Amino acid sequence: MFLNFFLLLRQNHLPVSPTEYLVLLEALQKDVIDYNTEDFYFLSRSVLVKNEQHLDIFDRIFGEYFKGIDSIDAREVFAELPDDWFERALKNELSDEERALLEKEGGLEKLMERFKKILDEQRERHDGGSKWVGTGGTSPFGFNGYNPEGFRVKGPPAGNKTGVKVWENREYKNLDENVELNTRNMKMALRRLRILTREGAQDEFDIDSTITETSRNGGVLDIKMQATRQNRVKVLMLFDIGGSMDEHVEMCSQLFSAAKYQFKHLEFYYFHNCVYEHLWRDAERRHETRLATLDVLHKYNKDYKVILVGDASMASYELTSARGSVEHYNEESGMVWLERLKVQFPDLVWLNPVLSPYWQYTHSLKLIRDWSENRMFPLTLGGLTQAMKCLRNRKIRFEE
């Protein structure tokens, strides 16, 4: 049955649906594949995994879930099920979209009937044999048996050493969405922040208007032109430089290069640790060419989307206290300036080059996450994609 495994996949944000889970069981019941490792792997992958970035995490969850299990008890797996079992198990797991789809297909009752039908063929423990999941025998699915083309479901080996795939041997280790970015996939992720408008010269053929006007003219051709649709989004980027950010210079440079390519209306400034009274554009001459932060706030209107880039790692007093800056005498705390920034630019996100599992260890990082209303995202492919969605829809927050 493996319902808990299915729920575990969902809890780790793999987009697997109840229907797909039942399709996999139904496929096994109807013998749509030869019972060997390769066929079963491709079947389960094609049914449950819809994006290559999920292959690695699927393998890891599988390995963890079956760790330490010596065998699979068919009497427990295929036991008689309470009427409300499936509904209770999935009640808190389904999204509104999935609930609507289930209702369209007949509701959970229909799914439950289908599930019970799949289980009808096996009601007892399986030892030996060549088909069902069990222990011993020659079935390719199970433990402590022998099949030259099988795979082992965790547990100590039987000594045959004939499984051609053990799930802990992950073959897709670099396909997770949390891989480090390069300029190319940064550009692809930034493309999600698109506000397309038609401005300027009418140099593009408008086929719909041409057809409409030609029809109105009784078939006399009336060619219509229109301006090209272009991404007119306005972006203001603020980069933390120096100190602990030195180790992230290469990644930030790639992000800056991708943003310069992607956004026609891009403005940028630098700061150190936190935004204070001044920003600058030339790091080498920042003491001579500083710009007042208030002037920047007044120069750009609320149409601008703001992207702050930094590790948010500093002493907490740099955020909370006046005169807390390690570089200058600041009359107001960093949090005061961040609040002014948020008031002027309600559409903002914070990109952090530090991976999210480490965020809990830095108090200043927690303060900035709270200030941003959980709009801090890791500087990974998945995090950058979520951040661009957030800039289009303020309700979107970071999901680990």
C-alpha cells in the first residue's frame, strides 16, 4: 500500500497526486510491465515523477523510508481497510485544485472503490513465489530472495548480490532544484518576472485586427500594425558587498549579469550588511561617491520591484540599535531604514546566497526574515523562481 511513503513524498513538496499513486498500483496489478528492475524503475518514475529536478529527492526519500525494514508484511499492507481510511489520510494533504479535480472524477468515494478493487487480488502474506511483493522466493520486488534482475527493498542482503539497482545508489545527484546557479539558468528564472506592455513604434503585424478590419471592409485588405510587446518591469537591485559576502562574489556577479541582460529598466546600488543613510555604485570610491538613501527612495516610485541580495549575517545590534554599524556613526538603526524601504517599495524580496537549512543559526537573519514577512529566498534555482513569483504576487512566501 505504501500510503505513508506517498504522504512523505508530498510532505517533501514532490507534486504527486492520489490519482497517480493509484495508477501505479493499478499498473502493477494489471502486469503492464515485465517484473524486472529496469521496467519497474521507468514505470514508477514516469507515473510519480513529472520533473527531472525531483529524481534525486525521490531516490533519497525512498532510501530513507525503507531504511531498517527487513521485510514487507503483505498481511499488513493488504489488510481490510476502514471506510474512511483513505479520506482521513488525505484530508489535510490535498490542495483546493486537487479536491476540485477529485470531485470532477467522482470524489474520494470513487478513488476508494478503485483502490479496494486493486487490492482484491492479494489478501494474505506472500512468501516465495514470483509475482507479489513479499519475502523470499523469486519475486523481483521484496527482500531476502533471489531474482537475477530484481531490486532489494532495503534490509540486509540475502548474500546473492544480484540486485541490479539498490535505491541508495542515486544516479541523478545533480538534478535537484537547489543546485548552484549559473548565468544562463539565472536568466531563465528572472524571465518569470515579466510585465509585458506595448509601447513605441508600431512595427509588428497585428493579424487579429487585420482579419477583423478586413472582414468589416467586405474583404478589402486592411493591414494593421501594433507595437512589440516588451518586458517593461522596473527593477531596483541592492547588493550587500564586503565582509562575509566576499565568498559569494562570483554568484552575485552572475546574478547581476543575468539581471542586466533580462531587465531593460534596471537600477542598482551597493550597501554593507544593512541599508543605512547612504548607498553607492562604485565600491572602490564609496566614501567619495556616496548617495543619500533618502534621495534614492524619492527618486524611484512604487512601480519599481526591489531585490536585495545579501547573507543577512551580522551582529544583531547593527539592525536594532542606533550607532550599531561597524563602519560609521548611524543615528538611526538599520531596521528603521529597512522599514522606510519597505514602505516606499511594497514589492520587494531578499535573495540570500546562504542555503536555507543554515538560516536558523543566525539571529540577524531571523530578524530580516521577519521584517520581510518571509519574503527571503535562497539564491538557488528554486528560490530565485519563487522570488520572481513573489514580486508578481505579494501573497507568495518562501516554502522550504
